[in-house]
Amino acid sequence: MEKQSEESDIVIAPMTIRHLPDVFDLGHKAFDTEVKPYTSWSLSAAAVHIDAARPACFVALRGSELCGFVLGSMTFEQRADWGYLEWIAVDSAVRGRGVAGRLVAVCRDHLMAQGADAVITDVEARNEASLALMRRHGFTVGATVNLLAYAREAAAERPPPPGAGSNSDAPHSEQ
């Protein structure tokens, strides 16, 4: 019974420009770019969604305090028929109260109502909580992508590939 009363004090609402500073701050607290190094949380990463032609951006509010957000839009890469749920974060003070699930559901349903044939999201493979959240809300693994990196330190330790340093492929000039 207590959980019901706790959840009811958090309202999900469409995001407006006035929410942007708090969304930006919560994103900085929530997103670890060391774990997922291709992630670049920035003001423009957040603003591009609310500036999209068909945004799907919502906030979780506890009174006037922002305690979560989801940022999506009605495009994924070059697919105008796929919605994209790109960013979601919930303040640690309200985790475990169903806020993330409510945000996922409202964003997903909004994108589907706008005509999305599919809603796409990506989750770092070690983020078991987010994987479980997405699965509970009907998402399934559609593709597995590996992030490959060639680090400067590794390059310095490797021997040159066969033929490297040879001038046999270099253009010849006559003098």
C-alpha cells in the first residue's frame, strides 16, 4: 500500500524547455561515459530531442522537482518510421519505485501513436537493470553491436604489419 502512495506523488509530464537545465544536470549524474565511451552526454544531445520535429520527451516530477526523464524522437538514423528512445535517467532517490518503467512506457506508447513501426533503444550489455527494464516493457534484442577500439597504447606495442615501411607501393618520381 505504501508503494502506491509513493508512486502517486510522481507525475509524468511532457518535457518543456524549462526542464532542460535539470535534465542536463541529472544526465551528468546518471551517465558514465567511461563505461560506454561513445556516449556523449551534452547540452546539445539533450536539446536535439526537444527541438526534433516529433519529440517524445517526458519528465518525472515530484512536486516541482525533476526526478527522471526520457528523451526520444520519431527518427532513428535514416529511418523515419522508427522511433528512438535514446536517453533515460532516474534520480537515485526514487529508483525502485517504477519511475523508469513509467517513463519507458509513456515514451514508447507516444512514439507508437505517432506511427513508429518500431521503437529502438540501445543498452550497454553489462547494464543488467536497464536490459531487464526494457525487456519488461516488450523490447527484445534486435541486433548485437560490438564497439571496437584501437588504442594508442596498443598500437605502440604491436609490430608493424607485413610490408609496412616498404616503399614498394609508394609512387615513384623521376628526377
